[in-house]
Amino acid sequence: MGPSGLRIKPPEMLIAESGADLEGHGLRRSMGLFQLVCFGVGAIVGTGIFVGLSDTVAKAGPAVIVSFALAAITCVFTAFSFAELGGAIPVSGSSYSFAYATLGERAAFLVGWCLLLEYGISVSAVAVGWSQYLNELLNSVIGHQLPAVLSKGPGDGGVINLPAVVVIALAALLLVRGIRESAGATAAMAVLKIGILLVFCAIAFTAFRHGHLVPFASHGVGGITSGASIAFFSYIGFDAITTAGEEVRNPRRNIPVAIMVCIGIVTVLYCAVALAAIGAFGAPAVADRPAALSLIVDQVTGSAVGGGIVAFGAVVAIASVVLAVMYGQTRILMAMSRDGLVPGVFERVSAKTSTPIANTWIVATVVAIPAAFSSLDVVVNLTTIGALATMVAVNIAVIALRRSHPALPRTFRVPLFPVSPLLGVGFCVYLMYGTGWRTWVQFAVFLVVGAAVYAAYGRRNSRLPGDLSSAGRPAA
């Protein structure tokens, strides 16, 4: 085992087992660069900007633009690490596989455990946001909304959030049909929602008032930090690009390029939307308004038509996030199952559709339960801290892989190494601090449970050969 007792899986073994340079574990390579970029945008742009903007503004005031920029900087440093690792180890496991190749099996399991939190709970939260905008759309089109008893969870005065369950079921249906169909739908929805947000900016900037930005940092530095922690939720999903490593053509080139392009597009878009919203409506009016973008367009245009269009865009945008993030969740579970750390049902791929059908429906069922009965704000901070923790691991992993496998082919290299990944760690920890002590306690409990699951099941069922050293090479 080696002196440290780490159980590291060499990158060469990960790549060989997944077939990452050929066909991936029964999966088809049908996604090109454009589809991959659209997939990334589809996974990112959704509830965070259409619904979560109001929560971010409530914390940061007009300085919400700085909060979005701070969250973006955190993502950029980490995106460099994802890009290098995604090009060097193009497999479906994303952060989990990167940790397995550098930090060892126990750390990899906990990273995978955090990814289940990040992807699973964020799908539930996003589905709740979809339900809110569906009601806005119905109100604009027919003048009526679904009754609260069927469109809200018990904590929000309802019984069950049925629309949230429906959108998850529809995403699962599309995912089991095949990656070509899913990627095509995601691309179309990504283009549409970018167009809708650009239209929103064009309308809102016509009512822009400089006075709405004063005082700029109305809640101080603490407000900006807290706002950035919430704003980070708006960027969750860009790492899902690396979960497509076995279904992308030329993954070593396309994965790094897609990651950087997505972060650039999304950052510019978010800052523009935030500036337009605050400038047109003022921070107090935007704060705590879940469907603020539709309301702003209604106020500026004096008609419900524009708000209805924005609500339609939000419905499409958020649905695409559900689709893309559920895809990422199933591929993470597939990679963990392939290693024996979760049950084998998650790695089974249909010969007919080349998709993990049972895996997809299990994920859909599990994430539909909190979506049906919980509210959005309950889970945002916990999802955020889980995502930030995995990003800390990725930044450490890129340093570890440079030291353990310096000759491994890399199509992208982190600039200013090792300063960039170290800054990525620092920014991630800073935003984790902003989530508050209650979230830290919840996250600590979550990690303890994960460690117990690994000890009880994962370690005993691992398929990693016992003669691998801590350096990730066969022991002498």
C-alpha cells in the first residue's frame, strides 16, 4: 500500500477503464464543442440568476455586481484546474475521478459524496425555482396560477410542489432516450435563454437610473461576501462539463475550451443582468422578489407581455439546468459504481439507448422528493458549501498530479502555476466562510455520514487492486 496508506488510482487506469480515448464504457461520443458549450451554459444559467438574484441583492445591495464578480473570480481560478484535469483525464467522473488519481480513494469518495450533494440538491432547488416561474408564466398568459396546495411545499404554505416533480420526470425521460437528443435539447434551450436575458438587459437599461446604485455598498464588505456566497450558486454547474468526458468528441481539446468559454459568457451575462436590474428598479425593490426579472420588464414596458416572455425564458432556462445537472449526477454515480464504491446498478448502460436508464430513474426519484416538499432557500447554502469543497479538492488535485505525473499529456496547463490553484483554494475557503456557521455544522454532519458510508460499503466493495502504492503505481 505504501507508507501513507493512500489508495490512489493511476490516471492511466482511469482512462483505460473508461475507454476515454475511444468509446466510453458503452456510451457514444456524439457531442461536439458547440454542443458542449451549450451544455455548460445549460447547466449554469437558470435559477441562480432568474430566482436567486433577489436573495443576492438582499445581502449585497447594489454591490451585487461585485458579489457576482467575486464569485466569478473564484470560478475562474478553479476553472483553470478543471480545464487541465479535464484534458489530462477525460473521464465521466469529474472531480471524483480527479481526486481518485491524486488524493486517494477515501478523499475521492468524500468528493463524490459532496458532488451528490451539489448536483442532487441543486436539481431539487432548481426545480422549485422552475415551479415559481411557471406560475408567473401562467399568470401572464391566462391570468391564473396553480393553487398553492399543488405548487408549493409544506414550508411555503402548500402540500406538494407538483410542477417541480413534473420537470424532473420530463428531464429523466429525455435523458434515457439518448445523449444526442439531450444535448440537442440543451443547446436549443441554452441559445433561447441567453437571448431572453439579452432582451431583458436591453429593456431594463432603458429605465436605468444612476441614483439606484447609491449607496453602492449599502451592506458593507460583509454583505458583499455573503452575497458572493449566494451568487456562487448561480455558477454551480460549469464543472458538469467534465462529466461528459466519455461522450464528447476529442475530449482532451474540447473540455478545456468549453469550460473557459462558458465561464466567460456566464460572467458577462450575470453582471449585465444584475446591473440592469438594480439600475432600473433599485436594490430594495429587487430584494426578496423571486420573479424580479419579469416584474421589472412589466414595470418598464407597462405591459404583462414582456414579463410573460421573460417568464417563458426562465421556464425554459431552468428546465435546461435540471436536464444538464441530472445528467452530471448520473455520470458521477456511474464512475463511482464502476469503481465499486456505490452499487452496480448505477453503471449499467442500455445497449439500445447507450444511457444508464436505471441510474437515471433512481436519481430522478431521489431528487424529486425534496423538490416536492422543501423550499429553495433551505438548501442553497448547503449546496454551495458542498460545491466549494469539491473545488478546493480540484485545485489541490491539479498540484498533486503535476508532481506525481509530470509527463502525463495535457492539452491545457494552468497559467501562473502553482499560484492560480492556490488562489482558487483561498477564494473557495473565503466563500465557504460566508455561508455561515449553521451551514458549516450541517456540512460537517454530512461529511461524517459520508465517511461512515465509505467505511461500511465503499472500502469493502472497492475494485481497486490491493497492490497499488500511494504514488498511484504498482508497488515494488
